[in-house]
Amino acid sequence: MTNYSREEMDELIAQFLSGNATTAEQQQLEDWIEASAANRLHFLGLREAWLATARTGSYDALSAWQEMRTQLSPKPVWYAGWKKAIRIAASFILPFIIGGSAVLAWVYKGKTANPDGMVTITSPKGATTRIELSDGTEVWLNAGSKLQYAHSYNGLRREVKLEGEAFFKVHTNPQKPFTVKAADLRILALGTSFNVKAYPEDKTVVTTLIDGEVKIDGSATSKPFNMMMRPHDHVVYQKPVTNNEKQPAPAPDNGHSTTPVATKAVDNTEIYTAWKDGNWIVEAQTFAELAVTMERKFNVQVIFQDEALKAYKFTGTFRQETLEQVLNILKLTAPLKYTIDKGTVTVSVDQLLKEKYSNALKSGR
């Protein structure tokens, strides 16, 4: 392995934490971190100082630098580079999770309000974002998601607007119910944990309650409804038909057969929340469904050259695997081959694998 000076590695760490490292530089940093326990501790120390700087909500480069000097004993000669890097930390953070193949990004896009008085936090594709609101409520945003709230949040009310998927761990305040606006729904909670999936391009809004109580207010929908959720309830709301789309009828359930809502109790809610910890649990999903998640999770475009592949179903758990590792695991049960080029994944049928799997099924009868 190439020997790098401490100054060179600190500059690389600054590039990484500010989100400006290339893929090659990120790999270089990973190799350096894994090379020794001392390297790992040095990186973690800088990262913690970086996070502490950003969490203060204000920026003082000199104070932040003095804090870092207190934590890290060698007298630095690279103050200028880190002074600039710390300034970036006040608005953009990328802490790297060591030992896993996933990068957990905490991307805090400015606490200053827009002209309309709204704060917008965006989690880009390929990343997961965690934030803490002013009332202590914790929010995890899945890849390709957006959360908006008024600059006056936690004044008269606690209300956020979600586009995408988020897990909420709501701080209790009986006087101010926490409200999530998702498509046509308003989801109200007090002290509770729940997951909402409401990507604009999806045909459904899915709410999964982990603990506590949640009320879904569908009074603004074409078929108004209201319902209370209990722990382990899983509710799927079908959005109204648009652009002459044919909408499937929801299954009659719990007296809501006249509403576009289906609800069921689920034993394992982790299926719907594992994403916030970098995991991905798949339960009888088609490759077409997996591809949508794959595009968000890895920031790629998936192109099917054979439509038949879309119908293959998969069940399993991915624990922070890379995109290539996920595809190789899928190959174990489906006759697919793939190429990855500049953010595009092209999948097609591998005829040799298809014949092999077909023969295996015949011999197993």
C-alpha cells in the first residue's frame, strides 16, 4: 500500500467529509482506514469533531479548530485546509460508517428559511439522511426523499410535509400533535414511532406503525375517511387515478371497503424500517419492484433488456451490500446477467443460467 503523509490523509478526509471526494479517493481513504487501528481512530476523531461543529447550528472556525486540536494531539500544519473544510461542515456532512459497504449521509441542507418561510431537507439518491428537529423529534429520510417544514416549526404547531420515505421517532407533546402531510393524507401522532412511504411517483402512501398511536386523516381525499392505527398496523392508501391510469380496487378490510385503503397487522415491522440502518429486507418482491428501490438506494438507472426478468420474485435480506453484491446475490436464483456503466445497470437473461436452472428444476421433481 502506498505510504501517505498525515497531511495528505487529513486533506483527503476533509474532501470526503465535505462530499467532494471522488470514488477513487473514497476507496483510497477506506484502504487507509482499514490499514491500522491508529488510522481508524484518527479518522473517527476528525469525524466526531466535524459533526460537533455542524451540530452547534453556528459556525466559528477558530473555536472549532481549537476543539479539534484539543482532541488530536499532533500540532497541525494544515490549518488553512481544515478551516475551509470545517466551514463546509456547517451545512454538509457525510460521516462514513466503517466496516459496511453503505455510506450513511447526513445531508443537512441549510437551516435558513426560503423566501416562503419553509426549510427543505433533501436526501439524495444513494444516501440516507438523519436529522433532529427543534422539538427533539428524530427523522430518517430514505434515498430520494424530501422533508419540508415552516421556519416557525414547534411554535403553534408541529407539521412537516413529506415526499418520499421517512421514519419518525416523535418527541411527546400532547398539546402539539405531530403531523405529516403526505400526498392527500395528514398523519397525526404524539409520542410514537412510525414509517411513511409516499414517493410522488408511487401509486400508494404506506404507513407502518411501530409503537404508540397514529391517526390518518383522509378527509381531503376523493373518498374521505379517518382511521386510528395501533402498533404493527400497516396501512396502504391508493392515490386517485390520474392520466387515465387503471387503479386496482383495494381489498375490503376492517369496514373500510368503500375507501381506497387496505390495512393489515404485520408481525415483523422491520421489513418496512430496516432501510434506516442500511439494511434492505425483501419479501416476495418482483425484480421490477426491486429495481425501483435499487435506483433510489444506489443512485442508478436500471434498464431491462428482457421484460420476462421483471416478473421474477425474490425474498431475502441485504445487509449493507454494494450494488454489485446485490446483483450477484440475485443471480443465485434468477438467470440474469448485468453490466454497470456510468450509473446505468443493464440486465438481461443469461441463457446458460436459464438452462441450468431449468434442468435443476426438472431433476428435482
